[in-house]
Amino acid sequence: MNIWLNEQAYSPASASDLDALVRELSLPQQSVAIAINGEIIPRGQWQQTPLTEGIQVAVFQAIAGG
């Protein structure tokens, strides 16, 4: 399966949903927001949101600054 991750082609090794993708990418769950096709997906729905062929996934990480 191929998806678009932050506007780049990506083939998940074994991830089939957003929660598994976050783990596969070793992202910190508490400081990440994910959008699919431009719509933010609440963290509580990550396990129920399947990855499908050609899906557009955008990952945003919180950055501290000042």
C-alpha cells in the first residue's frame, strides 16, 4: 500500500491505521496532530481510522519556542 505522508510517497511497513502509523514512525503521541485529506483526526479515533491506498496524511508536531 502507498500513502502520501507530508506530501511524500510512503509505504507503511505494517501499519494499517493511524495509531499503528504513529508507532511505526516513532512519533510522540502527546505532541502530534494528524490530518487526513485536510481534516484533523482526534487522537481517540486513530485506531479506528484505517490507512487506505493513496490517502493524504499530514503529521504536525508541536514545537516549543519563544
